[in-house]
Amino acid sequence: MNEWLRASLLRSEVKKLSEGKRRLYQFVIELEDALVESAKTADHFLGLLEEKSPYERASQHFGLPVIKVIRLINDIEVELNEKVERRYERTKWIDYTDHLQQIDAVGGEKQLFLFIS
């Protein structure tokens, strides 16, 4: 799957989650992303995950047991993956790169329209 399209579909589906699910998911993902940014290696990232567990911080922030946070995040990720996959299957991806290059060669105006439903 095209990574840009997948990321776009994922962002769209996250916005459609219920407020509670969205807040929890975004809280954990933002903490994980911050750890990824600060990690120097994959092993360093794993160490940071253990040391600064996003699940434990979410547990404290939302007043939920850690195991419930883990289950909820897993359920949300399964739900999001299924929805993204369904939307991807319904999406038709057309590459107009060659067509735009031909228009540019004759001095034409370039326009690109992208519709995602």
C-alpha cells in the first residue's frame, strides 16, 4: 500500500473515532512518536519505551488500569487497520506522472485533483 495514502486514510479514520477512543489513541501515539524522535537506534527506542511507557502514562492520565489501556489501544488499532484497509480497497490509485510530464513538455498548465472517500 502506498505509505502516503495509508497515512492519509489513517488520519481520516482517527478523526472519525469516538472522542474517548481518539483522545486515548492520540495520547499514546504522540508519546510513542516523541520517543521515536529522541531515540538514536532501535534498541535505544525499545529502552525508552520500557523506561517511559506510554501505556503507563496513559493509565495515569486517564485513570485506567494499564492492562485496560493496552487492550483498548490494541482494539483501536485493529479497528483502524480494518477501516483503512476497506477504504484502500475502494480507492482507485491512478498515476498521472507521465501525463503531467507530457503536458509540461508542451508548456501546458498542470492541475492535479485527488479525491479520497
